[in-house]
Amino acid sequence: MKNECSIVRDLLPLYAEGMLSEDSAAFVKEHLDTCEECRALSAGEEPSAPTDADTEQRTGEAGVLRTLKKKLRKQTWCAIFITAAVVLLVTLMLRLNSIDYLAAISSAEQYTFSDRMALLFKGDYSDQDKAEAVLSNAHIVFEYSEEEIYNDVLAMPRDEAAYAMGALVRYCVPEMDAGKMLTIYHIDLLSAHFSGDSGKMWVKYGYTRYDKTHNLTPCGGTGGAIDHIVLWKLEKYGDGYWRVVEIV
């Protein structure tokens, strides 16, 4: 080691005169036993100059080390890049809806490019929390008629009830079938995007209504479609609640 050699060479005159402590002398002797150059100096010889072969060997070793470092550095960056790409891909896949949903609305001209992109990307978790609050009241419209909602379920003035339900009353049981229908339905949130006072929710729903007065036979005239994919447009009013104002 270069530092150790420098120390030993400074101590050699004292070592030769026997003026070092026992521990220091032992340190110098141990070093001389392993270092040919310092041993030559101690014996009064000039250290041999490195030969061309030695220089070539050291240059070659240095080149190999540089090449190895570059290779390791390249492999490290490749590993980092691949890991980042995999994480990004998995994250993107988790936040994307199936392309089949876009195919299902491909022929619908009423949807804008922005609407279609809102269907493809599910939205973040805060958007989905807002959407779940809207969906928590959506089941009412599938089970009751508009009059039943206004007069019995919400038990509030009609204008306030209409304000609360918004465009969702479109799904209400027809008045002529009020109290006669059993509705089996499902509704799933596909995506949700809220910004400022406006928002969009894509939902997939389906339902079938059964006539209670005729042994629960399916109602062909009023049973809804299966697995409709629709866009709900929302606004946040002054009370802080989101309401569906348009169903596209």
C-alpha cells in the first residue's frame, strides 16, 4: 500500500539505527517482509524501474477495469429503465378500462373525443370516492316511481326532491307500474373524472323488472336493456353535492 510504504521509508533511517520503539520496529519489519521495493531501499539498493512488460500489464489491467465499470454502469441503467417501465406499465394497466368499452360506443356519434378518453381512463381514487357517493343514491330510481320518490322515499317538497335526483329520474319505474314491479338490477362504475364544479361518470348498468301481480313474469314492455354503457354529466351545486344533470 502506498501510504504504508511512505511511512516505512520515513522510518527506515531510525530503523537502521535501532532507534525505533519495539512496536514501530515490528511494524517496519513486517512491512519489509512483504514489500520488495521497501526491502531494497532498506538494503541500500535502488528500487528497480518498472519494465515495459510491467507497464503494459498495468495499462491492460486499467483498461479492463474501465471496460468493466462501463459495462456495469450500462447494466445498472438498463435495470433501472426496465424496472421503471414495468412499474409504469402495470400502473397504467391498473388505471385503464378495457378497450372493449370503447368499441361498444364506437358507433355513437354523441360522444366527444374527451368523453371517450374519460371512458378509457378510470380516474384517480378521489374521483372514484365522489362517484361512489353519487351511486349510493342511484338505486332509488330503479326501485321506485318518480311519485313514490317525491312523496314517500325522500319525503320532501317536490321541487327539492327533483333538484336532489336530477336527471336520474329517467330510470324510475313507470307510474303505471308503481308498486307492481320487482326490479333486479346492477350498476357498475367504469370511470369518474371531476374538475372544479363539473364531472363525468361512465357507468354500466342493466336491469330486469318482474310483474308481481303475474307470478313475477318479466315485463317485456318496461324491462330495461342489459349492460347499457352511458355517460353521466354532473355539476356540483352550492350545497357541495354532485348531481347528475345529463345522461348521454
